[in-house]
Amino acid sequence: MNTLFKSLNRHIFICLFFAGISLFTACEDYFKPQNIVVDLPEHQNLLVINSVLNPDSVIQVSVAQSADLLQKPINPFIETARVELYQSDQLIANLSHTTNGLYQTAGMTPEIGQTYSIRVSADGFQPVFATTEIPKTVVIDSMKIKSRVDPNRWRNQVDLTISFFDPADQENFYQLLLYEFHQRTDGTGWTWTQNFWTRDAVLQDRNNFEDETWHRNYALFDDSLFNGQAYHLKISARKASEAYTATFVVVLLSAAESYHRYFKTLVRQADTDGNPFAEPVQIFSNIEQGVGVFTAVSASKITIKL
């Protein structure tokens, strides 16, 4: 589908290009090169904050500065910022700089259900603020896996059914991630991200329900189709080789709405990259007086060995 649209857009662009040539030929006096002065808005230095809180890890915040496209590249990382962390409006920590603009707490991990805020300030910049809540974990209850041979695809296909119960009376946001771990007989191995495809309505392309939808390692979705119900998510993937023992790892992230909106805009921007007819996509930000995202997830993981 994307290839079709790209080919169509290329065809339209070529047609408009040649139509433009004929227009310029007929009206060449009106389109002679001229020097045009454009007053560009002055670049405003802003703090760029990126942080995803996770109850399974220490709190980390990346601090950088926005770039001016018309100036020479500079080191974007800010190593002298003041990063204050609040829990329910109470100051609980000052984060310490580690390397390359990354600040973190000393062993402190966020708590599920709690609200956290940050205030970041640095010389020459406006202070920035952001708030997020750690979402409750939605646990994967079970996962079924079935190997089969699909003559239209690869020989080693697996179908996975991931079951979980969605909390009622609230809007929930999720991200599904798939990994595969291969283990040698000596106990060593490696893990990589797995692509998958599906006809599941929750993960389908809402503009095209007839074909399978492909996902590169992860998929974003919400509970609008199954709010307050048990759901059995169905995906298919390729088992890379019969030569190794394969273990599939599924991670279900319960995400804050800001996380969901941020990644949705990232995906839309990637889908329209290079398309001259697409409207520009503004990346979501919840940083007051700055740009970036301060958000949170909690994770449930399940593994199954073939």
C-alpha cells in the first residue's frame, strides 16, 4: 500500500513538473530569476527534554538544546543543567549528570500510580516543566504459540495469541513489542527485534481491513474496541531458523497518553518522509516552555520457548 502511494505520488510529481515546464516556456518573462529577501524568524534556543519513566529502572532525563538549521552544528548536550524531580508537588531529588546530557537519580525508581514532575533550568534558557503519571501495569495473563508451515511465506511461521484483561472505565494506551532469543547448545545466544504481521482489528490499518498489517517490532493501540474486557491479541511472525532453540519474548507496555501521542506522531512523520504532497507532521511535546517529552510506561513481559 505504501509502495503504491509512493509510485502514485512520484507520477503526479512528474506530471506537475512537466506541466510546469510548459507554463514557464509560455510565460518566461514573468518567471525570470530574481533576488528575493525573506525575513526568517530568529531562532530561539529551547531546552529539549526526553525521559520515559519506568518503575523497573532508575529515573533518567536527557537534556539538550534545540538546533538552528542555518548555523554550524554544535554539541547539543547540556551538562550543567539543574534537574529537579517532584513527586506530588514535593521535591524529592536533584538529578546528577552522568554523560552526554543524561541526568539520573541514585538508585531511585518511580512508583506505579504516582505523579511525577520535573523542572529543568540552565543558563541562557527558559526553565521548562513537565508532569506525568506512572500507569498501572496491565499483566499478560497467558500466551499461546503455534508453529506452522505457510507455503505462501516462509517455512517457519509462528502464530501467537497474547491474552490480557483491560481495566474498565478508563482509557488505556498500549505498545506491543516482540523479540526473539536464539540459544546455542553452549548456553550462549543473541536477541533481536522481530517484525510481525496481523489481521487483528486492534492492530490493523484502519484504512485497509482487507490486507494484513505489518509492524516493525512494535505496535501502538488503545482499548477503544475492548474497554473493560479480556482481549486475545493475535499476531504472526517468522521463526528465523530451525538450527537453534528459539524463545519468543512479548512485552506489553501500559503507556501514558503522552507516550502514545508522541510515538504516534513519530510514526506519521516517518510515513510521510520524502512525500512532497504530505502535510508536515508536528512531533507531540508536553514540555512547557521547551520541546520533547516527559512520559511514563510500565511493562508486563512473557516468554515462551519453542
